[in-house]
Amino acid sequence: MNTDEARQSRISKRARLILAATALVAVGSAAGAIAVAATRPSVEMAPLTPVAVRSLTNSDSIITIKGQAAEMYGNKFILADGTGRALVDTGRGGEDKTLVTAGQPVTVQGRFEHGFVHASFLIGPDGKVVSLSPMGPPHGPSGPHDERGPGKDHGPRADGPPPPTSDAPTPATAPSAAASTSAQ
């Protein structure tokens, strides 16, 4: 191989390496943009005009209802308007039980699913808006609302069954124990 061929070979290897690196950066950038777009919450606006409680139907759409808080149940309350009553779940944002008091007029924005309203916003009689949770469909286990959260133990929850005791037979020792009792 002469000097010109060696130089062309070196240049073509270098050009191929630069082209491959540029392609990898482009693919990585495109994949990152797709991932961001897929995980970004969608922008949704709630209707400003409240609907009658009687007209609520299970759907994936955002609703607004207005009435009085009739009864309180922890982080849930009954909202009553002239047409009916609806159970409103305020989620973790309502666990301190100070968001709404019985008899208080309130406007709720959220989703009506499975027979009750999942509230995302509460608007008090003074016009103060309280955001309770991000808008959008609920996330599953290990989602943003999972009590374990990122970086935490993803093993059994505290409300799961207790671990087996050391004196209980394990599946590995149970057959041998049965065999030794049948041999006697």
C-alpha cells in the first residue's frame, strides 16, 4: 500500500467514525425528545361552567360541579347541588381535612369516574383555587402517587401479610418432614 492509499484509508476511517458518532447523537436526541413528549403531562383546561350533579356520567373528560359540602368523610366529602349529591375524593391533598368544611359553598374541577369525582382543583367561596393533584388519568402502582415513591423499597407494602415465622415449615422442608413421619 502506498502513501496516498494509506492516507485515503485513514481519512475514510476517520470520516466513518465521525459519521457514526453524529448518527448516534442524532438518534439519542430523537429518542430523548420522544421520551420527554411521552412523559410530559398534557395540558387540559376544565370547563368553566359547572354542570348539574344529576348529569354526571363516567367518562374520561374533565367536569366542574358547584354546590355545598354537605358531609365530610376524611379526605372525601359529599357535594350537594339542587339536582343531587356527589362523593368528591380530594386525594392526599385533602388528608389534612382543612380544605372544606360542612355547609361551605365550593366548586370542584376533576374527573367523574367509578361513581365519584376525583378532584383536581377546589375553588372556595373567596375564589381561592387549591390544586390537589396533577390533571390526567390515574397512574398505576409505582406511579407518582405511590407511597413507596422513587428510590424507596419496592418490596411488600407495610399493609401486606407478615413474613413467615421461623418455626413454620417452609416448602423445602415440608415434604421431608412428611416423609420422615410416614417412615415411622
